[in-house]
Amino acid sequence: MSCVVAVVGATGLVGRQMLRTLEKRGFPATKVLALASARSAGKTVPFGGAELTVQEATAARFEGVDYAIFSAGRGVSRELAPLAASAGAVVIDNSSAWRMDPDVPLVVPEVNQAAAANRPKGIIANPNCSTIQMVVALKPI
């Protein structure tokens, strides 16, 4: 499997960690896009032993993207995640924007990975960080 991955919020702490994790795990992406605000466009972030040039996150940037990983805040996710999904990307959102939407599965892969298959809006949400740790620990019970 090879695909195109966009990391939205690539210049933030979580976005940079997402890039490091993709790199460390050898995720089979043919292309990785670093997306962020207009203010961050033109900056660079490390990836794959090189530097990715950050591009402004706009609807047009999601054409041809298979997976869009969002960690740019609720407002950005509310605005751009549906556009990324309508362009064909599977959106994985790390903000609070979609957590309570009944048409967006709330997924912790170690606990309920199968729920990610049913995504009517093309978006997958995850709970906040402390909840993730708790449900992973509680699953065996």
C-alpha cells in the first residue's frame, strides 16, 4: 500500500510528532504533505532525513490525498475536515471538533479499531489524551 498523507497542523508540537511517528514506523506514503496556517506557509519541518516545505492548508491541497491527519484545532477541523473528506481523503481528527458527532466514529485503535470502518462523513475522531489512556487500560476489564 502506498498513499498520499497530509498532516494538518504540521508546525505544531503534535503535528511534528505525527510526522516523526509516520517516519519512525516507515509508513508507506508515496508523498507526505505538511500543511498549516498561512502564517506558517514556507517554513520547513523535518521528515525522512530531509525537510518538507509547509503549505497553507486549503481545500485545494486535499486533491489526491488518501489520509489527512488533523491536529490544528477545532476551528480548522470544522472548516477543512469535511472538505478533505469530500475530496476523497480519510480524515483522522485529533481535535474536539467531531467527538460528539453521531456520524463520526470515536476510535481508539487498541480498543475499537473496527469502528473506523463506518465513517459516514469520511471522518474519524479520537477522544482526548487522558481518555485514550484510560480506555486502553480499562479494555481488559
